[in-house]
Amino acid sequence: MRVNTSSHDLKIADQKHHLHPFTEHGSLGVDDRRVISKADGVWLWDTDGNRIMDGMAGLWCVNVGHGRQEIVEAVRAQMSELSYYNTFFKTTHPPVIELSEMLAGIAPDNMNMVFYAGSGSEANDTILRLVRTYWALKGQPSKKTVISRKNAYHGSTVAGASLGGMGAMHSQGGLPIPDIHHIDQPYWFGEGMMTGMSEDEFGLWAARELDRAIEKIGEENVAAFIAEPIQGAGGVIVPPATYWPEVRRILESRDILFISDEVICGFGRTGEWFGSGYYDMKPDLMAIAKGLTSGYLPMGGVLVSDEIAEVLHREGVEFYHGYTYSGHPACCAAAIANLTIIKREGLVERVRDHIGPYFQTRWKSLQEHPLVGEARMVGLFGSLELVPDENDLMKRFDNVGKVGTITRDHSFANGLVMRAVRDSLIISPPLTITEDEVDHLVATARKTLDDAWGSLR
Ligand code: PLP
């Protein structure tokens, strides 16, 4: 921390030298910035002296809450013992071995191997190369196309952004790369209810988009289907109940791999260890990051099924892929300490049986507000869909995103971080949030809706 630097001077230096991710710099004034300098539990403090509730667990990642000295100590101890060594070629080290064993214990029974990366984006880059390599090694090199979904988020690298289905991202840098195919998403509130289908019918229709795409592309050309169990950055899109069972039926009848992107859904967010487990899906590969270390240090990875691992273990086979920081010892130490906390404190079960249901009931009460068309939540992540007319849920605001941003700014001013996606507000707090904190959060969200409602009149 720079000593004796005023909050304003920090913001000026930030404006001069810092290019922020996903930020429209042209409209970002010096004083629009918020300098976060301290965090503990679900709370953040900024350099202007404000205390703010972190309703997003950072970027959906601080699952065990901020300020856990146990993780800090584990990292410090690891760094003084072995701060860096790589895992290329024939070398390995104790923390990466311990973490791999731990992850194999948490993962579904058919997944016992881990490939490490530095982030969720790198995990998905790894996956794209891995699935194509797998099919080539199996003598089916034409199986290259990966089917994904519109409005999915799988990261910001070239492969991650191509796998993702965000039009704005595709418009920059010549994306998507070839052999990625995007099908419609199972977004009932945003797209389904306008079709005239019931929610269940729409779920089946959206699932069968996968089958139709496989038919069109040819099963002999399709490597895999990638999906987040619940789309996070796309707007916490909880699919209709019919969606995942139908996708599962289709996958079982087709010879393609299923990749579950667990970067947000993993490590307790849904009240299960993995979002695919919540929906009883059986992935061949899982991308993990975020809650793996609760964001204390950057780390991602890929959990690999025994069937795929067996092909990679054949004599003479080498996957020409890896990162300098694959299995970084300090990140492994952070992940081990973090997973130890999640297990010891029973955070996954807590979300499933206690704090999840508690929060969901209170969150859903916000649906009564005239600005809210739908309040949904699974586990500990949810969304409020804002609408101009509570009596006509098909109607949308003219200037998409404006009301969402205004309401998000009210929330910040009221001391609560929520995220705006189009005209919806997203919540995804640390899994350690208490009942009192949930009550505070929901009361602040209600005040925020009142403020936004008032400012729109
Ligand atoms: N996949 C999903 C589902 C994500 O939500 C994200 C990030 O938000 C990523 C991948 C990319 O992860 P990272 O930002 O660590 O590269």
C-alpha cells in the first residue's frame, strides 16, 4: 500500500496508468473509481472510508470469504519452503500431488486426473486442445467442432472467448475461431416466454437444439458440447427443469464429449460440489478455477475422466501443452487450505441445507417489488430481472442495460456490490454469509429497488 497517498491521488494515478478489464474508459471519470483497500468476511472497505457488502464474492470467487489467515499462512509457509518449481517433463512437488489427490476425492468417481492452468480461461483453452487431441489419438481427427451456447461465458483468451457466446466479444479480434458452433440458450425469462411455449416445452426445445446442431454438423465432426450448468456472467440463467435431463438423454445417444464449465458453479455455489452434480450430469471434462482457491491466488484446472486420461497415458503419446505456472506451489497451497476450510466448515452442505434456502426465500420476496419481473436463485447465486411493467412481463426497457446500470449504481451507493447484466441484477456472495448478513443484503437490495424506482418516475 502506498503510504500517505490520498484516495483522490490514487484515483488519478489509476486513471493515468491502469487499463481496466471490461471497462469503458471514455466515460470513467477519476472519481467514478472505487479503490478497495481492505476486506474481511463479506465486507470490503474503500479508501474513501466506505464499508460495502461484497454481494459478488469478488468476481464470483471468494467462496470462503475474505481475510482467511489460514490461507495466508499456508501460502507464506509454502513460499518460504518452495516458492516456485515447474511440473513439466518429469518433475512434480508435494503441494501439487496433495492437491491433485484432494481434487480426485471431491470430483465425480470417474474423474481422477487434473491438468493445471492459471485461470478459467486457460482451463478452457486447455480443454479445446485436449478434446481435439483426444479424438485425433482415437483415430477420429474430423471430430473437431465444439458446440457451445449463445450468451455463454468461457473466458477472455482467444479460445475462451470463441467458446463463449458473447456477441460483443466476438466483434473484436476476429472471433470466434473456426469450428465452434453456438446454439440457443435455455433462457426462459429472456427468450422463452415470448415463444408461446410453456417453460417445460421451451426447456425441451432448447435442449434439442443440441441434437439438431449435431445432425447439421455431422456427429463424425463434433468433438464436444461445452456448457455452464447455470450460465453465470450471461445473467444467472437457470434452465427450465426439462433442459438438463433432455441434454443428458441426447449426450447418451451420441458419441461426443460433455464439458462442464464449473468455473462459477464449482466448489459449493449451487449447494453441491459441482453444478453438474446439482443437475445429475456426467461430464467427461470439467473446467475449474475461482472457488478452487477462493481467489486468494490465481489458479485454474481441468478435471479429466478416466477414459480420456487412459488415451493420454498410452505409450508414445505426449500432449504438447502446459503453462509455466501449471500447478504453481503457492497456488496449490492456497487451494489446499481453501478446500480444507470448505470441508471442515461444511460450506457445501450449509448452502444446500441452511443458508441457501434461507437466502432463496428472502430473495424471492423481492419479486413483489414493481420493478422486478422475476427473482430467481439456486444455491447462493441469483438474479433480479427488472421490467418496466410488472403486469406485462413480456415488456422490456427500450434502452437495454440502462436501468440495470442505474440500479447497480444505486446499490453501490447503498453499500452493496451487485452486478448488472443487461437489465438484471446479479448476486453471488461468499458461502460464509450469515443470516443477519442475508437480511442486511436483502433490505439493501429492496432500498436499492425503491431508489431506482423513484429515480425512474
Ligand atoms: N468460465 C466461466 C463460467 C466463467 O465465469 C469465467 C470467468 O468469469 C471463466 C470461465 C474465465 O475465468 P478467468 O476469468 O479465471 O479466466
